[in-house]
Amino acid sequence: MRETDLDEVAALADLVFPGHHEDRRFFAERLRLGPATCFVLRDPEDRLEGYLVAYFWRLGVVPPLNAPTGTTSGAPDCVYIHDLALTPEASGRGLATAILRELSDRALARGVSRLALVSVNASAAFWERSGFSGDSWGDAMLDKRSAYGEDARYMVRDLRVGGRAEATVTITN
């Protein structure tokens, strides 16, 4: 992902996550946090098909929506997936699996073996199929849960457990 992608990324986010609007400037901040873990997916005609916004973070710390991310204390112990979005036309082609595999490889290469996220819009079943589990909202996170929606679930995937999903796609950033 590059700064020049952010207008399209923000527009797709508004389409896919209509109840969770985030300003372009916060996408820019998150890209600065994770330049090696933020991706865009484009078709052969260079149209945006999807994106992933992720960054090295701390387990159990949920960043606010549509606000500055802030900082965490201590060394990162997970990669936090802030958003994974695909256009309706790109869904069902294995792109999400491929991008998660690339993200997992990059996390492991940096010595981080867990991914974390908050599932929204009834997406928990997809994340469970992708190896994530949990619904542990610590007291420090309860105030943020309402911003993410009633069906929001904090989920974690341990990359050391289970097999890796196979998919072939070239991802560059």
C-alpha cells in the first residue's frame, strides 16, 4: 500500500464497513505504522480489488476507530489486523486467504507468532475458518467494544498452531 492508494482504500472501507467510517488521515497513520504489513490488491486493469491494513501491536490492546491509533507499551507481540476488505467482485476467489498467508509469513519473519483483530459485520465465521478464535474482551477494552458493534469479537490466531492455508498470489507493497 502506498499513500496514493488511500483515497481508494477509504472509499472501499466506506462501502464494506458502512457503520464504521474512518477518515483517510487515519488510514495514512496506520500505513505509517505498518508499511510492510499494509497491502492493496489490484486487478490486471489496476482497479482496487481489496486491501489489508495491519501493523505490529500488543495483544489485548484494541485501537480506537476513526481516531489516532496511539501507542502501546512494550515490544509488539502480535500483528493487529485493522481492516481486511474486498470488493464484492473479488470475494470468493481466495484473495483473503492469500493475503493472510503473506501477512503471517511477514509476522513470523519478524519473530511475531500471533495475529489479532476485531471481527465486525458478522464476519466471525470467516475468521474462525481462517484459524482465529476467542471472544475475550478484557475490562480495558469494554469501552471500545460498543464502537465496533454488538456482534464484534476480539479474536487471535496463533501462527504456531495448525496448518497454513494454501493459495497462490503475488503480493507487493
